[in-house]
Amino acid sequence: MDIGNINLATILEARGRIRKFVVKSPLKPSFELGRRTGARMFLKLENMQDTGSFKIRGAANAILKVFEEDGGSGVVAASSGNHGRAVAYVAQRLAIPSTICMTNLVPEDKIRGIEEFGSDVVLHGDDQNQAVEMALQIADERRLKYIPPFDDALIISGQGTIGLEILEQMPNIEALVVPVSGGGLMSGIATAARAIRPDIEIIGVTTRYDAAMYESIRAGRVTMVGERPSIADALPGPIPLDNRYTFGICRELVDEIVPVADEAIAHAMRFAIDHEKVVLEGGGAIGIAHVLENSARWRGRKVAVVCSGNNVSKERLDSIFGQFGLA
């Protein structure tokens, strides 16, 4: 599979480039998920990355490639949290300044997490497109390198290294369950997985409301959505109408994208703590939520669920669990 300049070769190249910045995250067997589904269930624990999420893969690939070629005086990004944290972390490791633009809906704990890596945080607007506009303006004014959150060949290739790892760790895996927001994670994993195993089933999971990729694929074109608050705060919100890569890749390579309700996500976050001893944010637990709600679908199969991040505070967890009677 080769869409534009994103393919297995670019993903293999990314793996070599980012090796010193990422860990090969565990593919952990889940006894309890297996018991409930009658399947062999595995969790790809991207919450084990230094920044707490998979986003470090794409950010490291993009920043390292840009500075290999052009150098520069710093980087700027727009983010709902995890991409910004990854950009800030990589920039700190490389001793270059970073600025992260975020919407006013981003939880305070994610803002603090970015500031811990020495980045300047700029809050602007109520949806991701407005934050992107501010980031692009700052990039132009300060002559900084803009690092896109998802719709970029380097970002997608970096995220695709997760797909390589899963198929190396479990070559006969039969299905992948992957969170979907703007589609960078899904596009990378799907590109790698289809190149190696064309017959593998690939399922995306997203929020029930304001899920841009889900609505866009249903409509057959990129569709604007709002950005209401969600337990999985990294997943809802619009994607730009001039999308270059992720919409086309997801439409072509992904078998299905399934919306999941906040209540199910909250139960999955509780499940992860109780049964896996793993803390996951809402977007990181959404794959588990889908599996638990559709247990009969997986019987007798080998399934990998991507757990994408853990950037949620104890206070936020307590609030979510209290809201749904899970404390």
C-alpha cells in the first residue's frame, strides 16, 4: 500500500530515526478481556512512552527530520494535549524552544503536563481548527517550524511504527482495534498492517459525538463537526477541510469506525485499573470499551487493542468515576 509518500518504507525509516526517543511498548496479554470475550486479547500499551502516549513517535520523526534538513530556531504545534506534550518533550531533549497552542477546552492537567517540559502554552479558541490557526500565525511571525498534529506524512509514518511492532510481537494477530481522532494514529498503523498482512481486520473506535473522521467517512467527504467536552477529550473535534492524507487512508484501509459512549469509556478506564493495573485516559481506554461492549464479536480470535495514552490526573479520574458511580 502506497498513498502519496506514506508507505512501509517511510515507516521503517521512521523507526530507525526515532529509536532513541521511544520504547518498544509491551503487547500485554489480557486474561480478563480474554475470559469475557473467548478471544486471545492483547493490549498495546503506548501509555508506557515517556510522554504517556503514542504521540511521541510522530513528533520525534517530524522534528528530527525537519532539523536534519533545515535546522531552525524552534517549533510550534497545536494540540488537545498529547501531541503538544510530545513536541515539548522532543524539543526539550534537543534543546530547542517550543510553543504549544491549545483550545480552551483542554483539561488543566494536560496544560501542566506540557509546561513541565518547558514549553510556552497559548490558549486560543474552542475547537482544534482555531488552535491550528493560532499556531500557524505564530510560526509565521516567529519563523518557527510548525509540527502538525496528524495530517502529515512524517507524523503518520512515525505513528505507523506501532503497527510494525504489533506484527513483530504477534505475527498471527487477526484484528486491530485503534482509537481514531484526526486519523494520524490509525493511518500509520493501517498502512503498516495492510502492507504486512493485507487480510487483517482493522477497526477504529471514536467518541459518539463530534467524531470528525467517523462523520466524514459516512458522508464520503471531510465534514465539519463541533467539539463538545468528552471523557475522551483527545478524540472529538474537526479535521481541516483541506485534509491531505488521513481521510483517504482511513476510508481506504479501515474496515469500520465505531462510535463509543462516554459511559462505556468510563467503565473501560475503571476496568483497566482494576484488572490490568494500568491507568488510561479516555482516548486510551476506548478500545477496551468497544471490546467489552461487543464481546461476542471476537470469540476465538487474536486481537490487539491499542491503548494510546495515560495523561489523566487523579482528580480527573475521581471526577469521572464519581459521575458514573464507579468510585
